[in-house]
Amino acid sequence: MSIPKTMKAAVLFDYGDLRVTEMPVPELDAGEALVKVDSVAICGSDPGIIARGWQGYTPLGSFIPGHEFTGVVVATAPDVIRLKVGDRVAVEPHKGCGRCENCLRGLYTTCLNYGNLELGHRHYGFSTNGGYAEYAACHDTTLHKLPDSISFEEGALLTAVGTVMYGYERIGWVRPGETVVVTGPGALGLISARLAKILGAGCVILTGTREERLAIGRQMGVDITLNVHEVDVLQKIMELTNGIGADMVVECSGQPGPAAQAMEIVRKNGRISYNGVYREAVSLPLNKIVQWNLLITGPKAEGMWNLERAIPLMADGRLNLKPLITHRFSLDQINTAFDTFTGRVGGAIKVIVKPESVS
Amino acid sequence: MSIPKTMKAAVLFDYGDLRVTEMPVPELDAGEALVKVDSVAICGSDPGIIARGWQGYTPLGSFIPGHEFTGVVVATAPDVIRLKVGDRVAVEPHKGCGRCENCLRGLYTTCLNYGNLELGHRHYGFSTNGGYAEYAACHDTTLHKLPDSISFEEGALLTAVGTVMYGYERIGWVRPGETVVVTGPGALGLISARLAKILGAGCVILTGTREERLAIGRQMGVDITLNVHEVDVLQKIMELTNGIGADMVVECSGQPGPAAQAMEIVRKNGRISYNGVYREAVSLPLNKIVQWNLLITGPKAEGMWNLERAIPLMADGRLNLKPLITHRFSLDQINTAFDTFTGRVGGAIKVIVKPESVS
Amino acid sequence: MSIPKTMKAAVLFDYGDLRVTEMPVPELDAGEALVKVDSVAICGSDPGIIARGWQGYTPLGSFIPGHEFTGVVVATAPDVIRLKVGDRVAVEPHKGCGRCENCLRGLYTTCLNYGNLELGHRHYGFSTNGGYAEYAACHDTTLHKLPDSISFEEGALLTAVGTVMYGYERIGWVRPGETVVVTGPGALGLISARLAKILGAGCVILTGTREERLAIGRQMGVDITLNVHEVDVLQKIMELTNGIGADMVVECSGQPGPAAQAMEIVRKNGRISYNGVYREAVSLPLNKIVQWNLLITGPKAEGMWNLERAIPLMADGRLNLKPLITHRFSLDQINTAFDTFTGRVGGAIKVIVKPESVS
Amino acid sequence: MSIPKTMKAAVLFDYGDLRVTEMPVPELDAGEALVKVDSVAICGSDPGIIARGWQGYTPLGSFIPGHEFTGVVVATAPDVIRLKVGDRVAVEPHKGCGRCENCLRGLYTTCLNYGNLELGHRHYGFSTNGGYAEYAACHDTTLHKLPDSISFEEGALLTAVGTVMYGYERIGWVRPGETVVVTGPGALGLISARLAKILGAGCVILTGTREERLAIGRQMGVDITLNVHEVDVLQKIMELTNGIGADMVVECSGQPGPAAQAMEIVRKNGRISYNGVYREAVSLPLNKIVQWNLLITGPKAEGMWNLERAIPLMADGRLNLKPLITHRFSLDQINTAFDTFTGRVGGAIKVIVKPESVS
């Protein structure tokens, strides 16, 4: 395949000013492969990055956002032997420096050299260029081979799955037969609920405010949905659990109310994974952690190669995320795509941006 | 329900001499419930108990074996409030003393007061009376409520499931997407394989010598079966895993060959759970544990309340063990039942003994 | 030894009204031993129990508080064989029901039948009678044998040590070489700091406001003390850790400020154990849990037999808590003892109440 | 400091033929620092490498063995910013590829690209050049800064400590108050015993055949030593543990007898870490793993940055390994050094080789 010198890409010229323009196709550094991008999923964090950048790391004027994407390898640096041209791949956005104590212990999503390009850290679509483009240069350690049974579009959701998966790893996995409550039926919440079931949960309860989202949850195999506008969630969960509470709560709403209520609906010795984006401090009944012996964590992205764990589950159809993909746009329509996503136009959940019409 | 004074029971009069006779219906001690037995599954350890007793703990002349059983609660001691008459229950055979350091840390299947009746230890069908009888007195801590969607016969297999489950807990659970090899397609092996899939394994490989058993494995959702008479298992598994080996091996054959080979087919940093009965010492390449950083364990029965974890999985049909139940006999036919089981007559896998014709 | 019919005991007649009176010596139930009490340490939770009772479980008019105590076994129920008359023992206050799912998994301090006397739950000095008396009836499972090298007075602090120890177990122990920050130099804080060092911490930093307490910390082997009135703790800890933060924070102050700041001074992937009593909700930067991948828990008392773990450490002098014992009073002086404790009279840290002058 | 073009180094010209010769000072690749070697400790694996090479990876004619060493950084590649010239460092021999699934999960000592130089794997003194030379090129990820309070000679033992430490990490650390049996009082055994105590073991028991080694164990703080020529170790340990057995056994002898006996002296639910070199298959009572619920592992070298954990423990004197350093030789005397080590001449334990007389 001949690789052009330039490509179309969505560049952040200023905060809030994202425009498709012509950019050089990236050169490959050691360890990298060039990926011809097929599908990019808009992530809940993307609008914030476009509005405000990411913690000062985002280089305005040349920065290409987008971090949930799939494509085909079209070139490899000489030292890349695991991958070859033609491989279909999903990309995970974090590449650790590989040198700091966290990286050496497998904790590369919390690399101590975050943002240090010279030391090899990369965070596609956050501190370095990402996927809203025809091509992206991605390091070997960030590429996961996709089997043919996973489409590029569904595969673009694997980054989100990897984060949910890592959250489960950090909190001690889902233990068989457990009752898992997922609060907040956004994309992460729906994935969390489905994954809990695949990992052996006994009963998965999904709570939220939007009936159409809860319905998608049921379609995806959630056992019980609770609309917080209709029932007293705490009371109902206590009824369902013989007054004991849920074994685990996965908080995905990012809202202070559910975040605090998680400590009420979890059982003694229960576990809570905070998976949301919490824009403000949350007032928590801290004593409950002590008196009820709770265990609490939250996942920093798709750590410890957890994206890979999801591939066989998606490949054989257990993890079917097609119901979450509601819209597709070409790269030229990226701002419409974002408006659709943020405005939840037409019940948008996951919106896919495609640099060119492939399929 | 009126409870008679005497009942039919299979009593071990001497090693190898098991006969159905009339016995007093057991009196209830504090904390106990009287269970009218519906179904008892013959366990692979039963023939040895009948032939040789269990480590000197088995009282000849009055001992009733049988430890995988279900039934209905027909009476309760005054201090039993969790259960009521009419409850359908599965029984787990181990009741720890509740006082020793192991019990206090949740490790009651390895109670340090094993066999000490005065301190409250019980092991139904091993050191104290079990289920091959019309009634059995069982402690509150050994009874698991069965929902209506689980039949008594299938429920009788939950003890075996609990052991497999506890093995997975001890070895760090099945991690999502893993490749799990199960060696030996007996009842424990088939359950191990099915459970691995339910717990999120990516690919489950079952090895064995008998084609009809491997076929049952495939029927139960195993991804790949390997007949050790037809293929080189080690070579084949290496092919299937890109030369890396399996993430976990669950050894269920009890044979020295597969037990040693487990260390060859597992990956670096892999895990091995030895679930079989190993009648002789096994020669192992011990250096591999060090050089490959292996983790090894084996489950002592259905510890840490793991039988309970399996109930929701069986209740909603994910864990369907009906294909394993090949024969049913009345209590009067217990010796025929044992002959069928040990001789694998008619492809016998799990053989159920029923004190009376309930269904 | 002849056991009298009545004894002196401090009884809570009404909230705030604690008086020494004559009470019957307790009768033994199955599994219990009678302990002649030697030393009771006042716990930080005692004043609240006396002022307000404990969650409605405290029977006014007959309730004897006190839950950190030691003594000698003077009688045993027939089924108690582990202990014999003359044994020196430390008492842990929690006895689980032994039947619920939590107890069966070793989590007896969060027994699901809390306060249910009929099912066997006991919580000495909280829901059932405790140690401010000449005698106490204690269950086998709550008694830990003391070697001669541990004095009754120092041994009375083992309950507090057990809680700290269980907190470390829940949070994944202290890992060798770690930098551990303990906030709040009360008794629990000082014990946490000392124990961290004994368990292999590289550097232990203790923060607080009272110089004399920090000095005791240094005397007990703390590497660095920081007075929050004198230095900017966050800035200083970042300096000491090359800008990375502490591997673990053990929050023992119970104050909202340090509780929230724990999330600032801990490193990425760090762990926080909340060991304090938090009387009000605390506003926390919840997003930090996600973005920094924190792990958080708090210990419910001396669970999983952790008091026992501390005995060899105290026995050989590694864990020397004598510096914490500042005052001793006879039982008759119990109200003075409480005033001394709550008013921190004379720098009181741990105040011991002794039913009779033994030593 | 001016760096010469050539240096003295011990080169393996043929199996068994190790000679000091002139070699080029290594050039630095990206990420590397040049270390002026001060002290190299002979490891128990070195004689085998010299006699037979290492699994076919050792390039005869240019290979410099030696993998436990310390020195001073004298030059750094441009991308190395963590280290600067003058830094005193200890070297760990394993550098993973940083790309494979094991490396990405922190398991770099079991890198799946072992021996693949192109992908960046290094194993100093095994598959790539090591420390028996005046200079060595070492990657950033293999260098640990030494504080001034650790001498180069004692620091050279940190690699061995890191392996022991990683073994403890894999087996769930030493839990406070545990009884730990270490079998085999070689260097690894003595370090294991000392470290167990530092990590909070209650009682450390060391077994072996050589009285002078056991005496060193006692000098290093071991509580009890047992000479297997004088006492029945199994019986004695059962006596010492009230018939329960040891909580953990760390097998360091590499001999089949102790390796099998480990399963007899460990308690129910106990843990065994095999840390030895096992040259032959060992016959093990495999059923014990199941019936006693054992957990077994062994450490592949100083994984997961565990060498670093040991530095603060050695720096403040808790881990004093000076008693293990029995001999020192210059590089020119390397074959005498090896003879002293393998022949245990003069009670040799750790023998240090020094490229030049520094101190």
C-alpha cells in the first residue's frame, strides 16, 4: 500500500476550535507502527479535551484528539516484529515510559513520567496526537490485534471496555454469584453491567434516570433495572438482597448523589469501584468505610494490558456492544458528530467518526 | 409433616460392607435442621470411603456415607432462624469447629479440629453421618437454600461445583479472556471447564482419553477438546497459544502424567490448580516453578461458602449440569448404583441415589 | 481458686451515668471461659458508649462497658479444651455468630447477625458486657493466650493493635521499603506507625499537632515527624518522596482535613487506610481515586484473628507499647480514669483501669 | 572522568575457560548508563554458567559473566535523566523487552522475548555481558541508586535480596507473627531468614547441616536453628508449632529431600516458596496440595522492582549482610575466587570480585 505524505486530520487550533485540515502523515519512531484509521469512537472525555485541553499537555495548533480507535497496520518500524502490515488493530491510548517504578510494576497508566515525550511517554489524544485522522503512529505496546470476527466499529469500543476491565481487576474482579449494582447507564455503565455478567455475577442491577438507556441495559442482559425517578433505589436494593446490600457497586454516573449513595447500597465488606468523572468534591460518609470494612478503588484507564482481555469475549459474541453504536459520521462531519454526542441527539450513546468510508 | 422415629439408611457395617437397614431418625442438636433427603450424588471419593473408611474417622456399624445431597427442611432446632420447614436445600459436607484459627479466618474446610465432634466439627459422609438415608441432621452453616429453578437432582451436584469454585478462588479466580486448560473430563473436569467459561475465560481447552466425555465437554461449551490418544497435547496447546502456553491449568485427572505435564503446558507466570485425587507421589520438574514463576494450589473442598456462589449461576441456566446426570437409583439399589458408577456402566458420570421416589 | 457469687463492676445505669456496683459473677455458657480481669485499657470509643450507648444495643441498668482487657482464666465450660485455668489471656471484643456468610468467610467483625444474642453474636463492651469488672465471661474464640513476657497492662493494648493489624491486612499489608505516612499521633496512630516499621516499611512519617506526642513517636522508632503547625505537610512529604508521594497513608486523626489531604499526599496507585472515627461526612476529591488509581479501605476492628498476629511481636519486645501507658487507676476510680483520658490530663494516652491491685 | 577505550574483563572463551583479557569499553545505547564496576558478588548460578553457558544464549569468545554488581555511573546516554554521573548504583540483571504481555503487566523477569536483543531484552551475565569487568553498560531500568550508607560490597548482595523479596511478594508476603521455616543456610537461605524477620515474622526457624552456617543464622537474628543431622526436623517443628506446622516454608537448599519435606512441615493452608535450584525432578506428595490447601510458588529473580524495596532496609542497618561477605579478590584472581566459592574454602559464603582496588 502506498502511503501518502499528507492526510486529513482534525486539529485543535484553539480551545473549542477543532477543524479538519491537511497534516503530514506521521513519521515512525522506533517501536512504532503506522495505523490507517478506520473508526474512532467519541469518548465522554473528548468534549472536555476540546474545550479545555488536558492538564496543560495539549499542544494547540498541531494537536489531533481521539483515543478510542481501530484501523489497519500499513507500515512498521524495523524493530517491530510482533505486528505486520495488514494486521487489524485496536489502539490503547496509554504508553508508559517503561522506566519508572510504576511502569516496571505494570502500572503504566499511572506512569510517573506522564507527558515526558523524551522518555517515551505517550497518551494519544490527550498529550500526543490521536486518532481523528487518516493515519496515526502508534507504539507496539499500544496495539492489540483484532480477529476478523470483531468489526472496526465495535472494536473502537474496546478502549472503554479495557478501562472497565481494569477497574474490575483493581477491585478484585467480579466474584462468581455476586450481586453487582451499576449506577449510571451511560456507555461505561452499560459496558460495566454487561461485563459483570460475563465475568460470573449472579445478579446485575442497573440504575439510572433514562428509561431508554435502562431498556438497552435489559437488552444487554442486565437482570434488573431501577429507574431512580420511580423507585427508592436504596430500599429496593435492600429488598432484593435480603437487607444485606450489594456485593459490589460500580459507580458510573459521575454524580455526587449516586457516588455517596454507593456507600449505602453496598454490603458490609463490599467493594465500590468509582468509574465516573467527578468534576467536584463529593461529601462521603467516611465512617462507613471503617465500620463496614469497605474496599474502594477506581480505574485509571485500560491498565495492565486489560484491553487484550476483552478481545476473546467480544470475538465470540459474549460481549456484544453493537447496541451502543448509534451514529456514524465521516471525519469531515466531526463537529456534527460531537454535537450529536454531547446533545444526545437521537439517543446517541457511542458515536463513531470514520476518516474515510471503508465499509 | 410428621417425622417418623426410624428411617431407611445405607450403613457401613464393615469396610466394603454397605447395607440398607433401619436406623433412628437423627435427633437435632443446637443449630441443626432435619433434612428429608431427596437426591444424593455419588462422589468419586465415596468408593474409597466404603472400601477403606476415611483416615480412621469412620465409625463402622453406624456410619452412613454420602456427602453430595439435597432435600427439604422438615424440622429445625429452636436457634435456627435463617431456615424454615419447607425450605429446599443443598448440603455442604464440611462444618468447621468455628473456633480454631483456620475457621476464624474462613478456612473451615481445613479446620484444625478435624474430626473432633465435641468441638463441633462435622464432615458428613466422612467422619459423621451423611446423606444415603431418608433423613439427615445438618447444621445451619452447611445448608444452602435452593431456588425452585434448581432441581434436587441437579442441586446435588453443587457440592462438587463448590469445590471447583473454591479452587478458582484459591488460585486467583479465572481472569477474563484467559486460556484455561482442563485435564481429565470426569465430573470435576467437566464442571471446571464449564465454570471457567462462565467466569470469563477466553478459551477453554479440555483434554482426555475418552471421546464420549470430550463430546459432553463440547456440548457444555468447551471451545477445544484434545484427545491425548490422537494429538500431542503439549505441542497442540503451544500452537494454540502462539508458543506461550496456557494461562491456567486445572488438573482433574489425578494421574501422574497430566499432573507433571501441567508444568509444561502452562505459561510463564501461569497458574495450576490440582483438583484431582493423587494416590501416589508425583515426580515434578520443580525448577520450573522457580524459573517460570508458577503459582500452584489445590482446593480442599467447597471452602469459604463457595457452594453458595454457584447457586445463581445454576439457577438461571448458565451452569447446566443435567448432561452429567446419567443414572438414578433408589436407596435400596445403592450397591448397584455404586457398581454402575465405578464401572462406568452405560457411560455413567454422575449417579444419583434417591431415598424415595419423590418426583 | 474459689469464685465468688458477686463482683464489683462498673455499670451504665443511664447515658452518662456509670457507677461501680455489685453484680453477679457471670455464668458460663457453652464455649465460654471465666476471666478474672486484670487490666482494662480505656479506648477512644468508650466515652461515646458511656455518653450515648452503642447504636441502640446497650442495655442500660445492667451493661458493663470495657473492651480492651486482659486477665486470667479461672473457669471453663466443659467444651472448652484449648484453654485451661491459669492461662493468661487477652480478650478481643468481637464474637461473630459463626453462621452468616460473612462469618463463614472469616469476616466476623462485620457479622450479619450483629447484636443477635440468640444466634451467638457478642460484642463485649458494646452490645454485651465487657471488662470493667472483676470477672467477665468470654468465648473461646475471643481469647488469645499471653506468654509470660507480655504484661497484663501492655497486653490490654493488643485489641487496638489487632485493629491496626487488620487494617494493614485489608489494604494489602505494608510492603517492604514503603514510605508510610501516619496522620494523627493518638494511640492508634502511634501503634500504626510502630507497626509499619516492624512490618518492613522503609520510612515512617508521623504527622500531628502536639509536639509531645510526636516525640513519643520518635521514641518508638518513627523516622520523621512533621508538626502541621510548623510545616506544610503536603509540600514536605513531596520533598521527602521526590515529588511522588507516600506509598500508603494511614489516617488516624478522624478529622476532615487530614482525611481529605490523605488523597493529596499519597502517590499514584497508593493506598489509604482510614482508621479514625469520622463523626461527620467528609468532602473528598473523588476524581483522584480514579485518576490516581487509589485503593482505599478501613478496618472494622481486630478482624480475622489479627490480634494473635501481634502477640509474638510484643512478646519479643519489637512492639513495645509501654510508652503509651501513662496512667493506672483502680476500678473504683473509673470516672476519674475517664476524666483523665478525655481531658488528656498529664499527657494521658492509654489509661489502664484495674479491678484489683494485682501487681 | 575520562573513560578509556579498553578495559580488563573476564571473558568466557569456551565452556569452563574464563580468562581476564582486554576488551573494548562498551558503547552506550539509548537508555543506558556506563557503570564503572566496583564490586561483583559470585552467585550460586555463576559456576554453572561458566561450565555450560546459559540455555544456549551465551556468546562464547566475547561473553563477560557476572550479574550481582555495584559501581558508579560514569556516563549516560542523552535520554537518561533519572541518573547522573557520580551516582552510586546497584544493578539488577534483568531488563525486559518492555513490549510483551508479561512486561506490560510488570512481569519482566519472565519476559516472553527472553534473549531477543533486537527487541531490547537483556540479562546481564546470562545472555548479555555482565559485571566481571571494569565497565558495564546498563539500562536505566536496571539501575538502583545506592545511598552512601550502603557500601559497594554489601550492595552487591542486593540482587540476591531482590530475588528473595520477589519470592515473598509472589507468595503473599510474610504475614505478621507467622512462623517461617527456611531450609538451607546458604546465602539465599540466610537472606530469606533475615528478611522474614524484618518483614514481621513471629518466629524464624532455619534448618541445615552445617553448624557454622546455622551459627551465622543465629547471629543474623534467626530465632531457632535446627541441624538436620541432630534432630528430627519434622517432629521438632511440629512440637514448636503445637502440632500445626509452619505458616510458610522457604526452601533454599535445592535438594529433593527438603523440597519434599516442605509439604510435611507446612501447616494446612500454608505457603511454600521454592527458592532453590532444583537440578532434577522431585517426587512430591501432590495430594497434600489439595487436602491441605497449600499455596506454592517460586521467584524468578528480582522481579517487579523488588531490589529497590530492599535498599531502605539495608541503608538503615536492619538488613546487615556483612556477615555473609567472607572473601574479596581482584579481577585478576577471578578463577581463584571461583575456586574459593565453589570449594567453600575458608567457610566462603559470598565472595566479592573487584575490578580494581577502590577502597
